[in-house]
Amino acid sequence: MTKTIIYLTRHGQTKWNLQKRMQGHQNSALTRLGEQQAEWLKNRLAGEKLEAIYSSTSPRAVHTAQILSGDHALPIRQLDALMEINMGAWEGMNTEQIQQDYPLQYTQFFTRPDLYIPVGSGETYRQLEQRVIPSIERILTDHAGQKLLIVTHRITLKVIMAYFSNKTLQEIGEMPDILSTALCKVNFTDNIPHIDMYGDTSHYLPNGSDIAG
């Protein structure tokens, strides 16, 4: 019987998160709080014997992964496939402006991912799924029987967790949000996934639960 454990998390809070600007493939640096969120999660994972750490190539995810690596002394394996969904023309825009200019697309982005069509040269949820899921499957194959950590992004992480939950693209719109450095945990026994944790923020210090993602 082979047992594999994957911890997955979203990067720490960024400056654009505070400004309510869409990031996608563009980047914004972690805030001091974002770094602190990563420290909290690092302490939470300190007792875990991780054997690999993967990260999106986006600097905000890599920075988070570097903090999380702590004393594990593991290289950060960076993959483009783990990047956030490409948001096209929305990247860098304030969410209030997007809601005003593209109300239908904005609503569909969060509530009906199966209907969402990006403005400009962005990705659909299906295209994101086709990009990230084969990469996740390769990671599982390469690290069968091991314990590892993956640092990625809000929408990408929801697509991954939907896949493990056998949910449709439409059902992703019903899934709870995933806050900065919120932790997911998936156990695989003989390649069958079991979700032990989804979007858990119990490592946040008191009064930290109201942090905007």
C-alpha cells in the first residue's frame, strides 16, 4: 500500500491583494503581513518531514515557498504550470473597475467558471485545468509514497482541489474561497485521494482570520 501526502497552499498576502487588483500572471510583492502569514504556516509545518517543495514561478509564490522551506533544506522546484489563471486584460485592474466594465464576466469568473470567457488573451477555467492537472499528476507519480508541499494561487488551487474532489467546473463556483497561506491537505492511498483539509487558517494568530486574501 502506497501512501502519498500533499500539502497545498496559496501564496501570502500581496500589495495588489490589499489594493484589490487582479494579479494573474503579473506579480506583486508580498506585504509584511504576507511574509508573516508564511512564517505562521512554516511553524505549523515544522514537524512535517517534507521530501519536496514545488512552487509556481510567480515571484510571490516563490517568496512564500522560500519562507515555508524553513529548516527543510529542500530546493524550490518551480513550474510555470502552477501559475495563476491568466486573467488577460483584467491583470493590474482594480476589481471595482472590472465589476463596472465587465459585470457579467466578473460574476461568472467567481460563480459560473464553466461559462466564464476571459477579456483579452486570458485563460478559461478549462484551459487552466488542462495546464495544471497533468503537472499535478506528474508530481504525484514522481513522489509516490512521499510527503510534499505545493505553493500556488487562489484559482489554480481551487481547480486542483476540485479535481481531487471530483467536482465539475460549474461546482468550483460553489467551493469556499481560499485565503492567503490557507492550507489544504490531500492523502493518497494507492492513488485514491482523500481530502483531510481545505483552506484551513488555524495557523493565523488571534484576530488574523479577517485578513483579506
